Amino acid sequence: MTDPTFSLRSLGWNDYWTAALREVSEPGAEPARVIRRDRGWIRVATDGDVRSIEIAGQTGELVTGDWVAVAGDRLLATLPRRGVLRRSGRGGVEQLLAANVEIVVLVCGLDRPVTPGRVHRGAVQAWDAGASAVVVLNKSDLFENAAVVAQAIAGETPGLDVLTVSSRTGEGVDAVREAIRGRTAVLLGESGAGKSSLLNSLAGRELSEEGAVRESDSKGKHTTVRRELFVLPDDAVVIDTPGIRAFGLAASTESVEAAFEDIEAFAQNCRFGDCGHITEPGCAVKEAIESGSLRAERLETYLGLRRELQSQVIRSSPHVRRRRERKMARMTREGQQAKRGLPDE
Ligand SMILES: Nc1nc2c(ncn2[C@@H]2O[C@H](COP(=O)(O)OP(=O)(O)OP(=O)(O)O)[C@@H](O)[C@H]2O)c(=O)[nH]1
Ligand SMILES: [Mg+2]
Ligand SMILES: [Zn+2]
């Protein structure tokens, strides 16, 4: 099958990228967007053309969604990213998922339990990439109480829109189309959740292959095997991704904190600056739960994410571990100085 061709604008090009390209300014430099990454090759779309470019060794970090400058079939440069979606894979090794993403669509299948913790993680991943997030509860045709689940998830994830969709019947798909209009979107979610089906439903034709789920437990069969960028007719770019079974969290502590602003706000009033909100006396977060202004489940999700993040940081490398130990030592020293009323060095 031959690739369709696109204009730069339909690929997401705008003034920001024009300026970024000017910095590269090599004679003959032509902008292109990475639509697929294979071993040793990238597939790029330029203004009106699609071609493969060999990237032997030099650019291990290139991912789908990157903007590059090319000359013929030569790669000249990667334009500085506006953000990159990451996750940590096995052994805490970080993996880049997609670059220059503006909205992450967290697709959940209603034919299996929808867990707020997972939705939270996805949102944190999105925010870490400088993108917004929206939750899509797909397969509403299979489940009568979709609205109830939607309400429950919305309650657990303040600030996130939750859309109820059936990629099969097309119900609710227009709302997704509105949410991603004019932007680069990434579909994230478990295998079998219906990411490719949603993409096809948005496009009105089969762009990406769909696969059946196992009857016994609704598990997907990992039909989509690579991340690939598609251009929709109504002004949106969508990156379909393979479903991941265990998704690790590659995000900064800052973005977890941003996702839980309410808890951070209560924490300002904890007696201890480093309160863990577990058993400490004078914990304002615990008080907020007792008085009913904060839900206990939300604190649990928050503490869980923070624990996970910390253990990942520790696991990831001896270098990071040493840095962390030095930081701990410094904090302890500063704490002692504060107690003794000494000025900072
Ligand atoms: N009833 C119903 N089935 C759906 C819906 N959306 C997807 N499916 C089915 O769910 C199965 C999995 O869909 P896919 O789109 O392949 O799932 P995916 O998330 O892309 O999965 P991976 O590519 O493996 O990550 C297919 O059999 C789809 O036909 C829906 O809204 N309703
Ligand atoms: Mg798929
Ligand atoms: Zn506290």
C-alpha cells in the first residue's frame, strides 16, 4: 500500500516550527515529521511526500512525532522538542513513546475494570510531557452503566474530562474529535481497550488494524506493534500505540504533585515540612480526610504513585542512587542547621 501524502500544516506544522527550523538553516533543509520509527530507519512525511530515511546509530532517541530537517534521504537535524511522552519499562529503563504531543487520550475498555490509579498515572505521564489528558471510556455499547463508571472516574480525577464512547456504534466519538481538533494526540491504554478502533472510528475508515480480545478475560492480543502517526481529515494528528501491559511511571515528582494540587495545598499546613501523611502528628492531610474535604482513596493513589516514583528512582541507576543519597545527606544537614538556628552556607 502506498502512503497517502500530507501538507505540512495537516501534520501539525506551525509558526513555532518555522522558527525552530530557521535555527537549523542548512542549505536544502526540508522539514519532515517522523510518522514511524523502525530499527535503523525512520519513516517521515514531508510537504507532499513520504520517505524512509536511514538513521544508522546516530540518533537513537528519535521517536514518532519528532520534527526533523532532512535533505533528500539524509537526516540533518532533529528540531528541539516541545515535550516528550515517556514511560519507564523493565528495570526502570526509560522509554520515549512520542514527541511533540499536545493531548493524551487515555483509552479504557469498559469490558474490564477501570482503575482510577491507572488513569492517574496516564494523566501524570501526559502532564510530564507538557500535554493535556482526556479519559475515554470505550465500548459503552457493551455496558449499560457506562455513565455511572464515568461519574466515578470523573470524581476520582478532578480536572480531567471523561468521555463515554463506543468506537463500534460511533456514539460519543464526535466529542473525542472535538477534544483533539487542531492538535497532536496520542492514544494510550491497555491492549484490547480499543485504541485502533477509536482511531478508525475517528477517521471513518480503517487506518490501523484492530484485533479481537480473548473471551475469557477481555485481554487484548497486542495487535498494534509499533507507534505510528496518522493524519485525520478533520485537522488532527493521532499517534496509535501498542497496548502496554504493565505501565511504569516515568515522570517527575513535580508532575505527580501538580496532579494532586489539592493534597499539596492541605500539606502546606502539616506540622512537619516533610510530613509523609501517614502517621505523623499534626497532619493536615489526614485532618482533611477526617473532616470529609478529601477522599481517603485519593490520598492512597497519591501515596502509591509517590512510593512507586521513589522506588523507581532508587532502582534506576547507581548514579541516581548516589545523587539521592547526597541529597538526603544535604537535607539532613540543612535540617540540623535549621534546628540550631545557623544561617545557610
Ligand atoms: N463492542 C465493542 N467492541 C469494541 C469497541 N472498540 C473496540 N472494540 C473491539 O475490541 C477489540 C480490540 O480493539 P483494538 O482497537 O484492536 O484494541 P487496541 O487498544 O488497539 O489493542 P492493541 O493494538 O493490542 O493495543 C476488537 O475486537 C474491537 O473490535 C467498542 O466500542 N465496542
Ligand atoms: Mg491497536
Ligand atoms: Zn501531612
